[in-house]
Amino acid sequence: MDDNAAQLRLGFSTGYWSAGPPPGAAEAVAAADDLGLDSLWTAEAYGSDAFTPLAWWGARTERVRLGTGIAQMPARTPTATAMAAMTLDHLSGGRFTLGLGASGPQVVEGWYGQPYPRPLERTREYIDVVRQALRREEPVRLDGKHIQLPFPGGTGQGKALRTTIHPLRPDLPIHLAAQGPKNTALAGEIADGWLPFLFSPRLSDVYAEHLLAGFSRRSFDLAPATEFEVSAAVPVAPGPDVEAAADGLKPQVALYVGGMGSASTNFHREAIERLGHDAACAEVARRWAEGDRAGAAAAVPTELVLDIALAGNPAQLREQLSAWERSVVTTLVIQTDARALPDVVAALKS
């Protein structure tokens, strides 16, 4: 939130898998140190998990930070997540960042069989347990509305436990994925970083206000707000010109608007609507619901793409980057075809 902030760092997200590992992802990760990237991030939905690729591919790196962007909280108990985080932090020599997110009701209820209501309250309790495990000061206990440790039912033999391993870093950074204003403020309050998606530098001041609201409630036992990170996942499409490159991103935007979430709950669409693209979202969603995928992509305006992404030739990418450099973002996490990563990094660093 400081006008004198450090130079914008670059990261890379390997993204979601489709039928298998993204082509070129392993090679891109292996080249991360030489490319001068700050961080590498993995993702999960209801296919590949976020921890395994990070450990497997990340073993070929030495300096770059390794983060889950994001690990879904309903997929694991908070103590299981803490175990995975501590293990990866030891194996990587203290390079791991735990990125967490609540996901949405379709995945939470349909895939994990977990309740979704009151996600902010659940997030607060979840991170509380993870931090207790990481600090290893006392056995982990929580008498929450959603999480109880030890479990009060069952055989009655449950015992509060402390992790057997000593964390390499008791203050291992926890970043929270968030899109809505309240969840963004929660990140500022209880996390060490924010992982936004569908971020627009045009509304940077608005996002800063949400984070500052959270900072005002921040506990003194957390790292100071001046060390808070904002690592934004940003689609980047290289091409001969803006229009041609943006066309390559429009099907992806159409999927987020029309194909993600349910008819009543689509956090991605809501995030884009908050940028002022309500009419475009309505048209994209209408065509998507009719099964017209090509028409839905065609209904995505180039202006919308450029609000949340970078597209064009190297000079155009570099010019567009300047708006992100002036925003609250501290790390721009590149989302692109892994095989194009070296050229994209070269363009952005030129």
C-alpha cells in the first residue's frame, strides 16, 4: 500500500490440469531460477492436487519460492494442511508459501461433500488451527462453530496433540485467495498475503481500502502490514497485436463468466461485474447457457480482457504492465502457456 514499494516481482502459475499435466510445465518450473522468477504456484479444483506437483517439480529448483495458489480448504482438515505445509517447507529449505482458498459451493458440496455456508467464519477458524500447528507452542485446540479439536463426539478418547516435527518456520507465510470485499478484508486481517484473481489495476485504490480495513483489525503477533504481499494471477497472451492476442483469452473469460459456479453463485462473474462489465457478462452468460461457446467467447469485449490481463506483442505487454506496477500488486503471477514463459518473461523484463 506504499507508493515507494519495491519493484514488481514476477511469478508463474502452472495452472489447472485438464486431462493431464500442462505441456511444458515441468520444463518451465525447472527454468524458473534461471528466468529470475520470484515464485511458482500450483492450483487445484477437482482433478490434480496442488501439493504434489509443487513438490515434484519444485525439487528441480533452488531459489524460487514455491506456493499453492490455491489449496482448497475443504479438501483437507486444517491439521493435515499444516502437516503438508511444514513438510514442504523443510524439503524446500524454507521456500514454501501456503496459499489457501474456500472454493465455491458447487465444488465444496458436490466434490468434497462438505457444507459451504459462512465461508468467512470457516476460513477464520481454519487458519487459526493451521497457525497453532505451525507455532507448536501448545497442543492444538479449538472450540469453534465449524471446527472442534479435539472432536467432542465419537469415542471420547480424542486428545489435543502437538505436531511431532518442529516447523522450520513457525511463521510460515499464509496467503488467502479472495475476490469479494469482505474476504479481501479478511486476508488483510489474518493472512500474510492476498491472492486475487480477475484483478484490475484500474480499481487498485478500492482493493487497497478493503485491505486497509483488514489491517486495522490485524493482530500484533502477525507480520506487520508493511510486509503484506499481493500476488495476483494474471493471464498473459503474447501475440502479433492486442486484438489477436486478446482473442486467445476470450474463451477462458467466457468460461469464468458462463461456466463457473452455479446459476445463483458465480464468484468469477461477480468479480468481473464489479469492474463494470455487467452487460457483457449477461450476454456471455446467455450465450453460454444456450450452448453457444463460440458465441460466448465472441461476446467478451477486448476492453474486458485488457482490464484483467495482458495481451499483445512484447512492446504492448510491457506498456500494459506499467499499470500493474503502480497498483497494490507486489507479484504478478503469470498465467500463460508454459512453453511461452521464457518469451513472456523476456518481454516483461525488457
